[in-house]
Amino acid sequence: MKNHSFVPELTDEDKSILKTAGTIAAGIARQFGDFCEVVVHSLEDIEQSIVAIENGQVTGRAIGGPMTDFALSILEKFDQNPEDVYGPYYTMTESGHSLKSTTTIIKNFSGKPIGFLCMNFDTSAPFGALMESLLPSITANQTVSEHFPLTAKDLVDASYTEIVEGINRMTGVSPTHKNKMVVEELYKRGIFHIKNGIDIVADKLGISRYTIYNYIREIKTTLGENDIEKIYS
């Protein structure tokens, strides 16, 4: 293999980027289950390029393993064909597992390749085991409330509606205290960092934006947050 200038001695910043890629790899593997191997390669040493790996049982590899021949071929042709994503493509392991794979080049802030993020999904896994891995039984502490808004205003509206519905079921609570509770829950969700979030909520509650600012100051004091950072509205 010829000596490419884009196979550098990695800087601390480069290594930090690869470490972040390792965290992303862990998230991908957790999302897609035991049959999705996710690997982070460093270009600093192609003979020991694997610096992070999830579900390595798919190919039998571990940290410190070498780069694949396909990855090497990407390096060889990168100067002429500088793509960022390769795949999906299909391969077969030595043990007979069929893989659907995608390789993404990791670049540093100068635009130089420093590594790969590779996903290898075992399409030959038994269907039942695959479904169990993809769709595990849901326990109560895994179920969360999450909205998928199309706009920032939709996010404010959905969060507001959900919180108000819960608080309005309470009895023996004054309207003013309910308003404070609504503001506190929205604050904890970070809704007031959304542009115009305070104005939208103030309009819905029928109070002034300055009243909400006062509520937030009280909430910060209660939560022990001494620094009153700027709330964007």
C-alpha cells in the first residue's frame, strides 16, 4: 500500500473525535440489537485499527484488530473517489454469516480522514432471535414520553398540552400555583430555550412573559441554580 498523506499521526483532537464516534457506535448497537456490529477504526495504525467495537461476536473481532481489505481498498482509491459513505454492500464472513454493511469515513475538522465507522448487520441471523433483539420486551422504566414535532412551535405546544392535562387533573390547587407548576415542568424540559417559547407559553396561560421570568427565577432558586443564564425567547 502506498503511503497516503491522509493517514496521519493522530492529534489529541483527532483521538477525541474517534472517542465520540465510539459513543455513537454504542448508541447504534443498542438501537439495532445484538446482530448489528458497529466498529470504529483509526487510520493511525491499520494493523491495530479497531479502537471501539460493539457486538464483535458478529465477526469475532475485538479492539486492537486490523483493518479489513475492503477498508484498505477505500483508502487506496480515496484520492480519486473521495466518497464519505460506502454502501450498503453485502459480504460473507468466514463462518458463513451474511452481512449487510455500510462504511462511513470519519474526518477531522480539517477534512482529513482519520478513521471509519462501520456497521455490519447479520442478515443470516435466525428470524426469531433477530426480532427478539430488535423488539425486546418493554419495561416500565424503558418507556418515556417523546414528541416528534415538525416545527419548534409544535414541540412547545405538545409539551405544554401534555403537562397541562396532567396538572389540571389535580384538585385543591389554585390556578396561580398550577401556572407555576406548568412553567416548572416546561423549564425542566428545556422548552424555554426554544425561540419564542416564553411568549407562546405566556399566551397559552394568559399571563405576561415577565411573570414567567419571575417563576423561572423562583424555580432556579428552589433547584439551587444560582446562575441565571439568559433565556432565549
